Amino acid sequence: MKASPTLASNLQMVLTDLIELHMQGKQAHWNIVGTNFRDLHLQLDEIIAIARQFADEAAERMRALHALPDGRSNTVASDTRLEAFPGGLVSTKDAVKLVTARLERTVKTMRDVHDEVDDEDPTSADLLHAAIERLEQLAWMVNAETMAPSAPVTEPAEK
């Protein structure tokens, strides 16, 4: 099978955001400070590894479909849909919000192209399914770092 220009473009959008997610994850990893530093630092390692893995799978799928992936830095910088990550030190609390937003934006790109990808190549859509599932799980886990229960837990009165 040979990818149509639409399929190639859709997979390229996904690839671009995954590469950017990896790079922004490293930026956060190096520059976060504050409460729960170590936990978030390790979570970022996991996000970085997953983003790299899914980027590689997307690029290799593109090549299997005779499309040409473009992971050059100028392409990623100009085409990503992720907002730029701030420079300098970032508090862990702010980093949780920033990273969660970038995970969710990467998933949104995948969801935006999903139906067109699935119509032409269900196998490529399967790659999107796996990435969406994992990135949404990671977004939930990172975001949980700063969440609080809506009501305090109380023990039932003894009888």
C-alpha cells in the first residue's frame, strides 16, 4: 500500500507533535524545581521515552507506506501544534499544568486526524489508538500531582 498525500500529511502532523512533546519533556525535565521534584522528574523520563517510541513508530509506519517522515528541527518548530515551553526554571506545579496541556494537545492532534487515517489505513489508526490510550493515561497521572479531593475523607462513626 502507498499512502495518499492526505494520509502522509496526517501522520506527519502526529509525528511532528510527538517529536515536539519529546523535546519539551526534556526541557521540563532539566528545568523543573520545587515540591515533588523527583517524582515529576521521573514521570517526565517516562513521557519522553513514550513520545520517542511513538514518534519512531509513526515515522517507520510512514516509510512502510512509502511516505517520507520529516523530523528536522525546523519542520518540527514550524509545524507543531504544541505551544512553546517556557524557558528558565519552572515550578513543578506549573510544569504539571504545562506538561498535561501538551500531552492533551498531542492527543487532540491524533483525534483530529484519526477518522481520515482510519478510512485509508486501519493499521495506522491502530498506532494512533495505542498512543492515545497511553498519552491520556500519562496526562491523568501527571495532572494528579496537583489535584485534591473534592471533599475531605471522613471515617464513619463507630457503632
